Amino acid sequence: MELGNIWQPTYGPGPEAPRSSTPGLVTMAHGFLRLVQPKPLPVELINLGQSQSMFSQEHIHELLLYELGFLICAAIGVLLIILVPLVGCCFCCCRC
């Protein structure tokens, strides 16, 4: 393994997405994840050595703010799971 010049390092491009046969879908999935969760995980809030009673309301609030994008997507998904069959049933039964 060659280290090269330590005093004048050369930097290459950042990490690349894994190669796949469907690059469009991979790009779309990564774009969605960056949109829903733009900030990195606050690791200092998650300490597995603590018991559940040690979590303060502030820690729980910060974790919920971190997960807010996923919570909104889940709420929209549940709403659509309930709303789409209900509207379809109304169109089929009522035929206005």
C-alpha cells in the first residue's frame, strides 16, 4: 500500500452510489431519502447503556424532530390506505 505524499494529499471524488442495472430508480430513491431526512442521525441522543427511564422529554422531542419526515410519509401512507378504497367504494356503489 502506497501512502503517497502525506504533506500534499490529493483528494478524489466522494463515495459513489453502488452500481446497479436501474440507475434511475437508485437516484430517485436516494433523492427521496435526502428529501425526507436531510440531517444526519444525532448519535449522542441514542445511548444504549441508559435505561428507558433515563430519556428526557427533550431527547425524545429531538429524536421525533429527526424522524419527522418519515412520520409525515407514514401518516400520508395510512391516509391513502384508508382513503383510496373508501373513495373507490363510493364510486362503485353510488355511480353519481
